[in-house]
Amino acid sequence: MSGGVDRRLADLGLSLPEVPAPAGVYVPALVTGNYVHTSGQLPFIDGELPETGKVGDGLVSPERAQELAAVAALNALAAVKNVIGDLDRIIRIVKVVGFVASDPEFFGQPGVLNGASNLLGDVLGSAGVHARSAVGVAVLPLNSPVEVELLAEFA
């Protein structure tokens, strides 16, 4: 690991996972101009979802969902690296969109997505500061509690 981002990942005790094969007809990340758009990333760890269900219904706590949002963001960074080769090329994370499978009475989606935002800031510093949407939804693929996608500008 020679780059600054790789060093920060190591300092945080993190490593980028392998990018999983798509679950449908799409690619995990796509370059257009100087931007990388990721597809929605689930919080897979070693190819498995560690938790399933809705946030706020007693199955997945908001705190655990926040941890899973960080995992999904790490998976999104892996997808970015897969197409641009080096995360030190990232100029800025422009936008993060996060989806939270939510119980109808759960209104803490922004807090859940702070897990992704905090991870991006920890790993990328000021380049990780971004605009964001946090959306509550009825259900996500594979019954995942969270899904994260991002738009990154790179040089």
C-alpha cells in the first residue's frame, strides 16, 4: 500500500473487499468523463449480508444500520477503485445517496447514513465531504437494511 488513501485505510484497520459480481444486468461502477457513478452497494462482508430486515422494527437497530452503511460505503470505494485503479485519484465525493429499509415509524434515516458519510470523511479527509440524500424505503434487494451509492470526481 503506497498511496495516502491506502495508508488511511490500513490505519483505520480497514481493507477494500473484492467487488462482488452484479446481482442483475448492470456494472458495479461506471466512468463517464472525470466521474465515477457506483451502482447501489449493499453491506456485504465476505460475500454475505451480516444482517437483514428493516431498521426500527426491532430486528436491525439504528446503530447497527449505521455500521452497515459504513460497510456499504467501503464497498462503493472498492467499486470506484476497480475502475480508476487508485483511490488517491479521487478529488471529491460529490454525492452520496443512501437507502434505508425502514419500519413505517422509523424516521432516523439521516443518522443511519452518517455511517457512510463518516467513513468517507475518515478515509478521504476533505475529499470525502459530499452532498447526500437519505431515503427510507419499504424494502431493499436481498432484504438488506441499507444500500449506498456515490458519485466521485477523479483526476
